Amino acid sequence: MDDCITARARKRPAAEREVTRTDWLESFHSFPVHPDRGSDPPGFRSLLAIAEHRLAPGSGFADRPHRDVELITLIVAGTLAYADSLGNCRLLRAGEVQSISAGSGVMHSEFNASESKPLHILQISIRPREKGGEPAYAHLFPRPTVNALLPLAGPQIAPLPLRQDAWLLLGHVGPGSSVTHDTRVDRGIWIHVISGTIRVAAQELSTGDGFAAEGLPHIGVTGTTDACFLIADVS
């Protein structure tokens, strides 16, 4: 990842993401899926992965196992048909968010519920504080407002509870408007642009771009267009 400002702030352009393409799936990975031997481990602190998936109509992931990971899924466009071994079975539409604390293990399937329209989702993986434990599921339909940061997931009493000292926030800014996120200098911030264009620390970020910052007490985001983005505040 190239340093664009200082050793503590850097941009990851969308074009540098690892891409997977099949006849039904297009995936963009902000961190390497299969890092080279001897390279740094993938992810950013306890943030393990940000994957942007686009699924063709009627396609999807059959039952697959997960364990020892916090998995948050945001529906960007379309409708997701979800089912898991905990007995959860639901349709999630654009704007809805779900989380899975996989714990000792869970199986789940994810399919595009439409036979005519594509599905666009973001999946964020976070390393839990400890391995094991009973798996758990939670669901949220947030109501974001312009020029604000909305907490989606975090420890204990957050809307979607995480088994880690990490926060995930959804931001929405209009052109020329700004929001500020206060944090601690011992934490790391990762910003992922869902749509539109923003400016962070004199860097312009567009759809799919990522931005990492460490050692800062706060970070500001200004919209250059109408834009949506995620902030991961991680230990």
C-alpha cells in the first residue's frame, strides 16, 4: 500500500483491489485473499476483510462454514436471501445490515433473491477478541441521515454487537458538507467509499477507494459529491 501523506495515513485505490470474476459473481477485495508467503498478514489491525460482491440474478453462495469471525453484511442494492444453521431465514433489502458472530461455527447460504436484477453487497470481516463461543445473529434496518455518522456495529450495546473492541459506522455527506469522527491515537481508522466522492486529509477518494489512518485523535470527511462511506474504528 503506497504512502500518500505520511507513514500513518495512506490511500488504497479501488483499482488496486484483488478481483475475482466468474460467470455469476464479481468480487473486489480490499485486502489480499491469498497473501504471498512471508508478506504481511492481510487486513488492517482487527479488520480482516472488506469484500464487495456483485451477484447475477438467481445466483449465490451455497452453504459454507464460518468460525471465529465477526461478519457484517450491508445490502447496497437488490435483495439477499439468507439462511443459516441457527434457524435464521430472511430476505434483506437495500439498506439493511446483518451481523454474524460465528464463534465455534455456523453454516450459512446467501443468494440473490431476484431472477431479473443483480445483487450488490458489502461484507466486512473482523477478528474476534477470543476464539469459540456460541454463534449469534443480529439484524438492523438503519435510518441514516445526511451529514451524519450512524453506528452500525460495535462492542456490547451497539445496534449490532461485536465480540471485539471495534466500531463500524455508516456515513452520508452531501457536496461541501463535513463530518468528524473522534477516536484515540492508539486506534486505527479505515474508510471505505460505498458511492460518490469524498475528501479525507487532502486526499480525494472515490467509489471503492480505501483510506487508512493511525495515530490521529479525529478524522474529518468532506463530500465533494453526494457520498456514502463506511468507517471502521479498530483496535
